[in-house]
Amino acid sequence: MHDLISHVVNISARRDRTEINSAMTSALRELFAPQQSTIYRCYANSSDDVLLFACAGFTPGGEFVRNAYLPDRRYCRPLQREPMLQASYLQQQPLLASLPDGRRRIVLPIHSSQLLTPDYLIDLILPFDLSSDEESSLRGLAEYFSNHIALLDYGETDTLTRLSSRKTFEKHLFEMLGQSLPDTAAPLEEMPHRRHGSSADCHHWLAVCDIDHFKKINDSHGHLIGDEVLIMLADTMRQSFRIEDQLFRFGGEEFIALLQPATAPDALATLERFRQRVAGQIFSRVGHVTLSIGFSQLLSNDTPNDVIDRADEALYYAKQHGRNRVESYEQLVACGALSARQSISGEIELF
């Protein structure tokens, strides 16, 4: 019991998903002596399209911990390829199975949010059965893990749209700036939505997305309908971007997307596809809604204000030239429609 309490205290001291996953992995290893464990984060676009990201755990080769906020497709797999994990996910129940070699496998679904489906799965392989006390302790630890992640989510997530909140933006931005380009040797069949291009041509991008004439929607239909539009837009946003791309409600009717490495044409195509999807959707009791989007490349010396200011200039240009369009800051500078901004460090920001 003392060891369990010590690990709960250790987990409770963490304020970051990645650190919490690491502390949970250590607790599982030391308390229950599994031969292998994996903590999967679940990313679901629909009940038939769920990806599992192995974000922490250990194997006979050693322990691993990966950034829980930036899922790497090299370590993702479709849920349907894992029958036991899929059964636990769909039934939302812990499952126990005996393996052919006599070992035991336990899968625990973790609900850390108000979503109907689990957003984590814990997969353990044990050399022997757990005692009733050990099983009770395992379930209790899993429930604590769920509650602690839920508290973290409450602080990091916009309560209306369930996108990341503005106050987490800088953390995600700096993590993205420090992230290396994807490994071009990774097998493409494991990365079904990867954007193609050489490393030299691929960059991170920040896009500011603003709903056109949103004040009119609130004035004409009321704030409850306005909130419904924001929720529907956030759902469309989740369906339009890769799981690696970071999505935020920045405030009011303004949203931000941080795109993982892509070429400029691919980034434009992704944002244009999102704009068209929104424009073609019927929003209940409102009808059609449109977006204006401005985006810019992330530079190694950027501060959050630098890149947002550039994307905002492109957004303002889109608003001033008809709305319902996507504009690139770099393209606008290249064609002379905008003058290049000067960064705080005094460097001219072009490409």
C-alpha cells in the first residue's frame, strides 16, 4: 500500500501528459511487474477510423516515452488491427485474456474526458495472474490516472469546442519549433495521411482561421446558436487536419492550426480543403458559414507574436479582399501585395 501511495503522489506531481504517462509507466512496472506495457492514446475521427499512438511503456528492449501532444505516425496503428484493444475500446470494459504461452494480457480503457469513447488504452502482459488485491490496486491506479488526466484536460482544453485552449498555445508552438522533420525513411503505409515533399521543402506552418461575419450570427440568432456554430466548426476542423496538427480555439470566433512539416503548396491545399468543407456545410438554423484564413511559415527565431502577426496580416488581407479565402503571407510578400515585416531581432522575414 505504501508503494502504491508513493506512485500516486509521484503521478499527481506531474503537470504534463508526457510526464504523467512516464510516471504511470514506472508505477505499472514497479507495482505489477508486467513483462510488457503500453499506454496508447486514442485518436478517433469516427467509430471506424481510430488510431492508437503508443506514447509510453516498456518492452524487453527498454522503456520508451514519446511526446503525448505530438503523435508520431511511425508509432501509430489502426485500432481494427488489434482485436483485443478494439473490443475493450468498443465495449468500454477491461478485458483479460490468456495467451498461448500461459501469460496473461490485461487491457484497461481510460476515460479522461467527457467523450463517449476511451481516449487511452493501457495494455499489459503479465507472467502470472494478479491476486484480487493486486487487481483492485490496478483498477484503482487506472482510475486515478484517468481522473488526473481529466483535471489536466480541464486546464488545457477549451470547454466549448474541446480544442486546445489559448493558454496552451505557446507550449505547443515551442515544442513544434524544436521538433525535427519527420523521418523520410519511415514506411509510407504506416503514415496514410502524410504530406509529401523533401525535408528541404517542408516547413511548419501557422494558420489563423476566422469566421466571417460572426457578430451578425450572434446578433441575428443569439449566442446559443453562435456557440453551436463554433462547436460544429471545431468538429469540422478535427476532421480536416492530421492528428499531428495542433488545433486551438484562440478566442471568440478565431481558431489556430499549427501544421506539421509540409510544402507550401500542400499547406495551402490543406487549408483550402478545410475552407471549402466549411463553406459547403449547412450549419443548423444559420445556413452557410464561411472562413477567412491567413497562414505563415514558422521560422527558427520566431516568438509566438512574430508568427501570429504575419498570419494575421495575411488574414486581414483575405478579409479586405472578399473574405472566404486562404492567403499565404509569404506569397503576398513575394507578389508585392504586402511589405515584409521586421522581426524583433531585426531580421527581415520573407521565407
